Amino acid sequence: MTNWRLSLWPRSLAGQLIALLLIALVVAQVFTLWIFAGERRVALVEMARSTFLARGASLVRVLEEAPQSQYPEILKAVSSHFLWFQVDSKPALAASGTRPAERRLVEMFREELGDDRDIRIDVMAKPPSSIRHPRATEKWAQRRDTEGRERRDMEARDRRRRTGIIALAMSVPLKDGQWLNAATRFRLPRHTYLPMLVSIGLMAGAIVLIIAVTIRRLTRPLRELAAAADRLGRGEDVDPLPETGPAEVRGTIHAFNVMQDRLTRFVRDRTRMLGAISHDLRTPITSLRIRAEFIEDDENREKMIETLDEMQHMVEATLALARDQSSREAAAKTDLGEFVDAIADDYRSTGRPVTFERPEARIVTTIRPISLKRALRNLIDNAIRYGGTAELSLESRPDSLVLSVRDSGPGIPPDRLKDVFDPFVRIEESRSEETGGIGLGLSIARSIVHAHGGTLTLENRREGGLNARISLPRCAAA
């Protein structure tokens, strides 16, 4: 469940910002709707009550000044579809309501009339049935048979619309002893979510558009920085990046440019120093070898010459390593299957047992062919020297390209698998001087693989032998 929830959360910076802003927008809109909708309902209720009381007070004054013969015409004129007025001999309400709102309405009506009358007001869910619209009196008398059905229909509608419906009934005594009965029923506006949804949709679209454009502009320097860091990790030459974008991004790019310059100068200085030392050692070694030739003791002479030859090989290997580190071979897109097959074919043409399992699909990636060929040859030479054969295979994985070199030799003790990558380290039990090698082959191979942004690992096979696995990133694959 946790992984499923995490998978729904966007991983990009733009996606996360958009998601957070949309969540904040929706929450704010919901709370705003809830607050203002409640205030709007209260305002509408107060307005309806005030209108009802003002019209009722005015009607009381008019009726008390007019003759009773004009009552029907007056009531018919002031009544409306949602407001009923009629004059009866009895009040429609037996008593006024006792709730605070009803008492407040009574006081307001008395203030309008300016006297102390027995005003009765009640807020209920349904107006009293005794109060009928004057315009409908004759029709109701003629359609008495259908009155029950209409009342039932009205009651059914009232049940369906019970939520949000308020009825207000009132009975006010007139000076002539009669009662003005009035009733009104109004329906509170329903909450409509369409305007809110349209508003949220418009604002969300604007947020997505603005954030997408802005983040794309702000993160372009970061994407270029990531690509430059990847190329630098593969040993490629990287030009200083332009320092653009916000202050934080410019500071990061500036730090990367400074770091790149320092690392490049450090590696070049160390490489030149190593090459210079190795080159300077060749002269004294040659001089010592000449002097050793004049030693009369055959046994000592042979041992000294052998030692000097070994030192000469070490110096030559170190110079080769320095040249390889200082060289900047251009990277090129290469069919890795054909590349490895050509190397294996070179070995087979000289009679050495090298096999290659070529993949069915083409695997094209960006490499430095000469340096990677040297690394691969070092691993193949070791496999043939200590295992008799070399088995090559190439595998394409979702995140990497894996090139394996397997042999059937004695392998390496597990506790020494990492030590053999150190310069001039040899496992004497299986890699003695008689079998060749001075301990730089694996160091050079790993250095070349690291320069490609990959890794070189060694592991003992269950069936015997050693497996050297080169893993290259797919970021440069085409």
C-alpha cells in the first residue's frame, strides 16, 4: 500500500509543486465556499424576514384605514406566489413561538407598528393550512374534489424539498377585532458546486501552465549540470557551464565549474608527475643494466639483470598507464556486439581459445574504442593465461550493459578479490612472475572502465574459474 501511494506522487520538481499548489487550491476553495455560503444563506434569510415584516406592517396600516369592503382587493394586490395574506375572525396561530428568533421578530414588528399588540409569529416547516391565497379562493371552491390530491402533491414536494425550506406564519389583530393572518414560504438557495468547479478548473489550468513553463526554465540549467556531471564522470572533457538561472542555481553551477577545473588540474598534474618519474627511471635502470653485464659472478649477474628487467617492465607499464590517463580519446557511438566480436576474432585467428556469445539485438552505445579495447584485452589475456580459455558474453539490461569475461582457472581467494585492483599487486599462488604480469593489468582495466562511468567487478564462479564483469551505463546508449 505504501509503494502504491508513493507511486502516485510525482517525482519531478514541477510535478510536486503543481500537486502541492492544486491541493492548497482545492482546500482553500472548499473552506471559502463553506464560509461564504453560510453567510449568504443567513443574509438571504434575514432579508426575507425583513421584507415579510415590512410588508405586513404596511398592510396592517392600510387595512385599518380602508373599509372592509376593500379588503379582498387589497389582499389580492399585496399577495404573491410565496406570500399569503387574509383577514379572518380568528387568528391562524394559537400562540407565538418562544424561540429567540421568533421573539426578536415580534419585537421588530411591534416597533414597526408603534404599539403593543398581541402579535403571534411562528417559524415552522409548513405554513398553516388555514391560510390560503385570496386569488385561489374561488378556484379552490370550484375544485374541491381535487383539493386533496393537490394538497398531497404539495406535501410530497415539501418532503422532497424539506431541506432548505423555511415557512413563516403571523397573526396580527386589527383595530376592528379581526385578525390579519399571513404566511410565507421561501426556499434557501442550494449549494451549487458548478461555479466552484469551473473556478478551480480555470485556476488549476493556470497554475499548471505557469508552473510548467517556470520550472522548465528554472531547471534547464540543472539538467545541463546533471548531463555535464555525467560526462565528467565518464572522463570526457566538459566545457565550463554558463552560470544562468536563479541565484541558488548559479551558485551550484559556479561550484561545479570550480570543482571541475580543480579536479582536471589535479589529475593532470599527478599524471604528468607519474610519467616524469617513470621516464627518469629509465636512464638509471639502463645504466645499471650495462654495469651488471660486467659482473664476473654469473649467478649474481643473472639475478641483477633479471631484477633490472622486471623494473624496466614496471617502468614501461607505468608510462603506458600515464599515457593512457593523460590521453583524451574522443568518444564515438559503437556497435558493442561487433566491437567485442572483432576482438574475439583477432584472438581466434592466432589460435587462442576465445568464444563470444553475440546478442541477437544490436547494442549501440558511446565508448572510447581504443581504451576500452585495451581494458578488454587485459581481461582476456588474464583469462587465457590463468584459465586456458576466455568466454565472452554481452547482455543488455534495463539500466546497464554487462560485458563478462569468464575463465576456468583456479580463481582468486575471496578476501583478495578487491586487492588485485591495486597497482603491482599479484596473487602469488596463481599469478607468479613465471606466468607473466607485473600487477598493472587489472588496475588499467578498472581505470578505463571507470572513465566510461562503469564498474569492473570480479567474482569466483561456482563451477570454477573467475568472472570479470564490466557494467557500463545505458545513459549514452542509442
